[in-house]
Amino acid sequence: NETVFVFTAGNKNVFSSEIDLNIINADYKMDNICFSKKTEGKWTEPKNITRQLGAKSRVVPVTISADGTELYLVRDDNDNGNIYISHYKNDRWTKMEPLNKNINTKNWESHATITVDGKTLYFTSDRKGGFGGLDIYRSDRDEKGDWGPAVNLGSTINTKYDEETPTILNDSKTMYFSSQGHYCMGGFDAFYTTLLANNTWSAPLNVGYPINTVGNDLFYIPKANGEYAFFPLNNNEREIATNNEEGIAIINEGKIGTNNIYKIIVSIPEGHETEILLKGNIILQDQKNELPHDFIISVIDSIKGDTVNKCKPNYLLSNYLTQIKSGSFKIEYKCNGYLTHYEQLYIPNIYTRTEVNIDVEMLPLEVSKGEYYVIRSIFFDYAKYDLKKESETELQRLADLMQKNPSLYVEIVGHTDALGSVQLNQKLSENRSKAAIDYLVSQGIDQSHFVSKGMGKTHFIAINKNPDGSDNPEGRQLNRRVEIKILNSTADNIIVEEIKVPENLLYSRAGRLRPNDKYTILLIKQKEKSVSTDDVSRLINLTTKLKSNELFASVTGSPVSEAKVNDMLMFTAGEFTNKSDAMKILNIVVDENFPDATIESMSGIGKIKHEIGNDYKQHENDNVDVSLDKTLYTIQISALTKPADLSVFKNLKGVKENLCQDGFYRYTYGKFEGINSAKQEKQHLIELGYTNTFIVKTDNFYSKVESVGEFTIQLESLAEPVNLSHFKNL
């Protein structure tokens, strides 16, 4: 009944956006568990109940029953999180006791929430059999008061990343939770979902800015019907004022203890109409480049069964955009050759965001019949090379494929994160590759069908550190992997699935954003001759709109910039130090009819310009009269940091090893006069399974490192100039 408040109070206040779930806070053991009651509208002086609970080591309260008599806590039992319960009797809390084995496992249980009737517990766990990381489960209480078997909430809610801090509202069907895996601004974002009449969960909706930022946003605890919530705010990242345009106001709820716990009031702004842009990306699992032209997206009223809207996607860009209002909907994605896909969506009247993003994957009909094989990479725990259960499942799928296709050759490439020495990581990556191959050999596959490589800490796909230099465990987890590559197959029914890295974790050449990097919004990128009068009109309207925005108050010129690169034009809006500011402007930009606008770092814009320049040069080269081209070319097959046995290049004779000046061993094939003959041979190599080949001039290669001459050492290659003070001690 919201008259009881239990919270932790320690010597150090850590905001949720600063929290790293994989790092133990040194002050954590000193936190006390405090209890306060609301009497005549005011909170009583908090009482330390740590001893009453018998709490030792690290314990945190996570939820409380509606009548305030059952307190649920999570305790770290030697790196094994478990959920406990304490009862309020005779004005005291009883000693905490663990819940049964249906709830607690040898894995990590980190959070819980209970329905108002006390009959259903939702909790998070990283137990085996989930979708990856922490998943949300439910358990129902039987007549004896015992908790029943845990049931995973499914793929609509849970992703391969972490879902955390669920909270169920008093209606027992609206749930808020934080996630890394859904459409996020960065880190953990708060989402909410609704349990529908057909006992399925609606697609999660991002709560949006200013509650969500580019940091980790956890512990959002809504009350009543979601009209207000309690939340620890990081004021450095948010600017929230009473009656602001987002419809959110905050009140410091009595200054409980020394930590700032805020009560956030969510209201509908005056004149607000719930018209939402529904958009997203459509991914074809067979990796075809263009959507079928009969693709149609239908928005169906879940209650009446009426189709309220239909739209067609952009077939080339594989995305879609339509408009919806508040209500309960079933979204149908349908086309020939693929299984029809459905998403459940609930938009409440109080929803203050302007858009909803739902990405979908379309499964080919052949896949559902077992005629396609999807090969995925596998992942490892830190400093380990033993296979997880889910990794063995993926490798068994590969073994089945190789048994049915005995001519296949497979490359197994091990990788590590950035922690540890070069030597240890090199050995670790080799052991990871070997562990995968050993499993496949144990399933009857001949050892000669594998090429094993260990890349050590050299080929990252995700960042290992945040821009401020702090550790990023989520990025490092993605780097600890074994990649599987099919070397010599042209079969269309074998799909090697790429690892999907969230935008905020993507690795760049520098490994992270430069400390002084900024953000902008890319509005348009297209050929100069294709820019229409409608494009110009939209840009003019947007410029007028942005000039009146407070974020552009100090900008003397136009808020919209134009850049010409060869025959292409790029239009961008603004330059922002904080990504959260860019998110605010992106909402305005989309409303002004730029639905495909994206937030890019300034270094990313430089990279885009560089790629445009390369494409332009390639186009010019393609238009050269090949009959006059006497240049000698070769085809590069691979570039490695360590020399390889030439026998790994199956079906090829005459492969040449080139030790280049940058220390890489580059492997090339053949020598061809003229670009045309080189292209023909390149196509032949692709058919043999060497899909990453490209053509280079033979002048680019040397058989050995030169030992005579003048040399310099290149430190860094950047898309933009940098102050020379960037290079410390040089």
C-alpha cells in the first residue's frame, strides 16, 4: 500500500548509470538496510534493520509485498546470487531465509518482484536454458505457499544480453524492466510491457529520455498505474524540470537518508496526442539483400480484429515506417517465401515518446523444413576455453552439417578480449579454437577438414573500454569468441550468421571514441543530382525549427551543415558533446520528416566520407578502358599476424607469402595483366570459398622487409586532425 520503504544506505552514493554489474563496489559491504514507514503523509526516521534480518556480506532489498509484510532480498553467496525472504511480525523483521530450489540455483539470481495478490513472483536468473545472460522468469505460488517451477518469459522479453530489475504493477499485467538487448540508447534502458488477454507479452516499449540515457539505467520502480515512479537519478546526465515537455516532473521524496531517491511524476502534456511512429529493420535470415516486393506490414486491432493500417517497407534498405495511435495491436509481417511473423504491441494513453522501434527477423520457409543450416559463433567466459552447453549445441549443428556434406572445410578462429598479456591471450585463443575442433572431431569429423587459428587480442568486434577509460565487460564478452567460417562452399542453404554488436559497443580502429569526439545527426547522404526540391524544402523547415531550440542558442551559423564529397552530398544537424543531447534533437528531426536520420560520431562521419571517396575511385577505375590496362595485379587471399602453412589454402597452388612493412603476412595468388583478367580469376576464387579476396597491384608487395633506407613510425591514422598534445611524452 506504499506506506513502507526499504532501501540501502552506504558511505558512497553510486548512481545507476555508473553501475558496472561485473565489478564489486568496495563500499558495498558497508551498506545498511534501512526501513521507514509513512505516517500522516511523512516518512519516519529510517531504522537500520540489518541485524534483524541477519544480513551478512552483500545483501540488497529488491521487492516488498503489497501489504508490506514480506520483504524479498538478494544475497551474494560466494558469487552465487540467491533470493531470500523476511516477514514483518510484531514490529520486527524475521531472519531472512532462502527461497526454494525452483527459484535459487547454482547460477545467479539477481532481482525479484511480486504481484499484488502475492501469487506470482517474477525474477531474473542466468541459469542454463535461457536466451543468454540474465533472463526474466516467473513462478506461481501453490496452495501450500511454495514456489513452483520457473518459466522463462520467452524471446519477446528476453534477449541474448541481460534483462534486469523487473517491477510488476498493481494491475499484475504491466511490467517495467531494464535491458541491454532491446532498442537502447546505450547500456541498460528501462522498458515496459503488458501481459495481454492471450497470455502473451506485448513488444517492450522504451521509456525514453530523460529516464533513459546512454549509461546504465536500472532500478526504475513505477507505482499506481505508472503515473509516478521512484528512481535514483544521475543529475549529470539528465535535465528534468517540473512540467517539462516530456511530461515528467520530479520531487525529492523527503530526502530519505543521505541518498537522493526521487519520486517522478509522469503526466500527459497539455495538448498531447498519442500518435506514434512505428518503425524498425527487417532482417532476412537467409541474408538476401532485398526484401520481396509483396512484403506487407499490417497493424491489426487486437480487440476488434480490424486492420487499422497497412504499409510497405523500403525494399532496398530493409526498413519500414508507419503511424499508429494508442491501443492494443497485433503487427503482421507477411511475404511469399517466409514464415509470417507477428508482434504484439500495446501503446498506453500516457506514452510520451514519439516512436516505437520493432526489429524483426523473417525465417525462410526452407529453414522451417530443416533445409537450411545456420552457423553461429560461440562465446567463452573470461580466461577460459572450456565449452559452454549452448556452445556444444552450436557445434553439434555444425558437425551434423559436415557429416551430410563431407567435402566441406571449416576455419575455426579463436579470439580473446584485451585483458592480459599478448602471449597469454595468443595461447588462450589457440586453445579456444582447439577446444571447438576437438569437440567436432569427437563427433566423427576428420581432423584434416579444419583450419585452426588463434588471433589473440588483435581482432576485436566490440570495445573493451568505455570512452572514459573504464572497463566495459559487455564488450569484452563479445570479443571472447570462436568464429566459424566455411572455406569452400557455394551452397545457398548454409548461412554463417554474423555476430550482432550493439551500436554503443561497436569497435573502431582506435578501439573507442576519442575523448574529444562529438556527435552529429546524419540527415541525408545521396548523390548531388538526386537531391530533390522536396529534400531542400524539408531541410529549410528543419533549419527554422532547430534555430529556436535551446541547444542551438549559442550557434551563430546554420544548425544544418552541408558537405560535398566527390559526387555525393551529406547534410548533418548540430554537433553535440553528449549523446543524450543528440537523442533530443533526433526526435525533432524524425518529426520533421527525416525518418532515416541517424546519430553518428564525428569520427564516424569522417569514416563515411573516406568510404565515399574510395567508392568513387573504384567507380572511376571500373570505367577505365581495360584494353589499354597493362598494369600487373595479384589477388590477396588473407592477411595474418603470424605466418601460416601454405597447405591451409585448399585447392590452390602457387600461393605466395609476403611479409610486408607493417608486419603482416599477406597471402596472394597469381599475377595478372590488366584488371579484367584479375576480376575473372577473383570470381573463380570466390566460387572456391575464398569470399574475402580483393585485387591489388603487385607493386604493393615485397618479398622481404627492406633493410636499407629512411624509415618513420606511424603512430595513428585518423579521419580528422588532432591536437599534437594528444601524443603524450613525444
